[in-house]
Amino acid sequence: MQAAHIIPAEQKAESINQALQVLNEAAESRGNEIRAMIEHDFLKFKNLLGDDKTKFTELMSGIEESTPISLTQTKEKLLETTRKIDQTIHKNPWLFLGIAVVISAMTGYLFASKTKRS
């Protein structure tokens, strides 16, 4: 048998402290790199916007103004389409009933064929 190599507690503690110190230095260095990258990206973004904040403000206000209008228009078109479909269904209900039956039959056939295979 080989003799076990016993490391004194003081050496273990010193090794752990050295390892922790190396890790802390690496973390600090990495943190500085990340901070520098963020600062660089922020400066690029700031330069992209330019010093003229009015352009950005105008852009944002334009978006705020156009959004409610487009949402209102979309809602109106959706309601109009719904009314047209409703009128068509009331004029010829048997057509839509037949379409619903065909779709239901096809769906049932597809699900039934899958359960037979498994």
C-alpha cells in the first residue's frame, strides 16, 4: 500500500486563500471588461441618436400618435368584416352549416385514422 500524503491544515487554508484571491482578481478583471464594453456600446448608441434630442422626442411622439389611430382603424375593419360575415351567414345559413359539417368530418377522420395506427 502507498502511504497517504497528508497536507497540514495551514497549507490547505493557504492554498484555498490563494485560489480565492486568483478568482477574485479574475472576477474583478472580467467585471472591468464588461463595464468597458457597456460604456462603449452606450457611447455608440448616444452618438447614433446624436446630440439633438428633439429628433428622438419627435419620433417617439409620432409613434404614440399613430398607434391609437392604427389600432382604431384595425378594430373598425375587424368589426366591419365580422358584420359582413354575419350578414352572409344569415342570408345563406345552409352553406356555412355544410362547410362546418365537412370540416368536422375531415377532422374526425384524421383523428380516427391516427388512433387506429397507434
